[in-house]
Amino acid sequence: MRHIAKNDHGQILIVTAYILPVLLLLGGLAVDVGLIFIAKAKLSSAVDSACLAGMKGLAVSQATATTYATDMFNANWCGGSCGANPPVPTVTFPTDQWNDEQVHVAATVPVSTVFMRVIPAFATVNVSDTAQSLRGKLTMTVVLDRSGSMNNDGGGAALQSAVPTFVNDFNNTTDEVALVSFASYASVDFAIGFNFKTPITNAVAAMNFSGGTFGTGAGTNPNPSAVNGPPMSMADQQNTSVASGNPNQIKVVVYFTDGLMNVVQDNFTCVINNNPTQVLINYGGYDSGNTVDFLDPTGQTGNANGSPGDWGSYSGGVIRDAGGDICQNPKGTNVTKFPQQAGGQFAGGNTFTRANVTAEAQNRAITTATAIRGESPIPTYIFTIGLGDNGAGGMTQATQNFLAQLANVQTFSDGSANPHYNNTQPSGLFIYISSCPSATCTADVTTAFQTIAAKILLRLTQ
């Protein structure tokens, strides 16, 4: 009896008989869960991509957004073939409390199980996923160089082709966009507002490329004019004129130039014919030498050569008004120095020389860019494009570095670190185009603007 009780031969077969179905069930469950997981991951990728594509199409219309979203979903889900009964995405367009439009994409796919199908209720398992993108409100001013050099390097023709395509990327009814241009003087060619595509396209097509490069900001000085003031400061005034408070709002300045700014603007109190007069004057206009132009800040009058806004070139650096009268102070001494403006690089009153004007223009632009990037509660992203004339040695590395500094990028175009990079402020983008004039100039300028458009749209989409 003792021998029989201790005999356990064959018991492993009994245990296996009990455990094997459980092991098979767990293994089958793992296989089915894996199938469901793979389907979920694939569906999630397709829905996310569709949502982003739909947001891009929303700049045109809801119908376009639906088409873009559906096509992108099918491309990601189907690959080479959709197979039988592919999932069909549902695309809707809700709005949030700020009335900002959203793109919502939902899709469901049935997954046929392998082992779980022994239970009829689990023969197929529906896997669902959703994605939602919010498109914030864009407030943007485009600042374009229309100086005379734009005729020589092909930049003018390139802009007239690239800018209409660029503004067409944005929404005519929810975004607000302005156009500011500059040469010897600056102007607001389209005040910030909705329905901007056609008027900006027409304004760019009508641009006359001539004069110097007045591309600066006001620095720490008050902006002398909201209509013909320093372009970067006018761009900021255009943007800040749009009421904020919407946390989804994005503010942007896009700045295009083919050279280093060489004109600044100041108010001078002059005594002309015994009459104290405040005169607003743009001055500079040359990249080398010591000759200084004195320019009408409104562009209404010109010199004998018909250059708009140019009152004439005077060596010796004395201020003159529109009539050519030498500007004197109350003591009867000719005004030959920068005004005593607080905070300027030449606040001490340095003389009018080409080098001093260029340095002051650069200083004011950097000061202005730093200020608008740091605005609260909504800072401004600055994107810059520099066009180099490859027939004249291109744009110097120093000028490229300057434009990169305005955009607050981490590295310059030569790969070196930007020592002025401020990680507490938004970082934009600087693009250097060295291919003009050439057969590819227009295409390269268009690509640069489209690259910036993609960056802006990415920030608008949350």
C-alpha cells in the first residue's frame, strides 16, 4: 500500500491536460492583442497625419481640408493597397471658445481575431482613434526690400513671384496680415487686416525698385511715424494694433532684404530762415564712402534724377531740408551730428559719416528686434531672408550674421554659434540665398518663403 501511494507516474499528463488549454488561450490572446496593438498604432499614425494635412488645407476651405485629410489618411493606412473595406475617416471642424477653427479626424477599423474568435462576440474587435488640431490666429507683417539693388540681383522679380504664393498659404478670413516695404523711405502698402491676399499681391506687383536701404527700427527712440517710420517698428505697430487676449494667437514678422541697411530716420529741430522747425529726415543711402543722402521720409519728392524721396547727396554731412536749405541750430551753427537721442549708439552726437550711419542703423534694428521678440503676453517670431548677389561677391558673412541675430537663431549660416542668442525669447529662422541672379533665383526665393510658411503653420497648429 505504501508503494502504491508513492507512485506518481502519469500525473504530469493530468496537469498538462489542465494547463495546456490555458496556455493556448493566453498565447492566442497575446497574438490577438498584438494584432490589435499594431492596428491601433497604424490607425493612430494615419489619423494624426490626416489631421495635420487637413489643417494645411483649412487655409483654403473646409472642403479642401477634408480632401487633404482623407487623401493623407488613405496614403498612410493603405500604403500600396487599401484592401477590402478600408476604414473611412470622419473629418469635422469644431471651434473653441475663441472661435478658432479646429480639425477633428476620427476613424474606426475592425480587426479580425485569430484565437479570440472562439467567443463569437470577439470574432472582430473595433479599434478607434481620433486626433484634433487647433489652428491659432496669425497676426503677421511682411517687410520687403524694394531698394534699387533689387533690380540688379533679380530679387525684385523673385519677390513678385514668391510673395503671392506665400500669403496664399494663410487664411483670408481668420488671419490678419500687413505689408510694409522700404527703400530710401518706408511705407505701409497694406494695413493689417483680413482679405489680404489680393491687395498684397497687387501691391508687390506694382513695386518700383529704387533707392537706398531703410530697413531699420526706431531702437529705443519713439517711432516718429506709423506710416513712413522705420520699417521694423512699423511692422510691430501693425501687429500690436490687433487686439490680443487670445492665447492661440501667433505674432510674426517676416523680413526680406538683399543688403545691409544704410538709412536711418530722426527728427531734427532746425532753424531755417529764422524759423525753428521740426524736420523728419531719412539719411544715409550708401554702402561705402562718406557721402550721405538726405531723403524725404514720405517719398513724395525727388532729386533732379527723379529718384523718389531723394533730396540729394551732400558731402560734409550737413542736414538739409526738402528745399535744399542747410539746417542750423538756434545758435546759427550747421547741424552736422546725430541728434541727442537717448539710448542710441551715437547718442553723444557723432558726425554724419557713412560708417556711423550704418552702425547706428544696425544698432537700432537689433534693439527693436529684441524688444518685439520680448513683448508680453504674446512675443513675436522674426523670420529673415537674405539675398546675396552672386555676381558681386554675395552678402558678407557679417551681414548674414546680423540678419541671423535679428531672427535670434542659435547658429549662423557658417555653422558658428550666435553669441547673441537669447534662449528666453522665441527663435525664428534665417535663410540665406546666394543664387541670385540666376535661372534658379525665383525658385530659391519661393522655396525660402515656403520654408518659413511651413514653420509658421506648424506653430499655428497645436
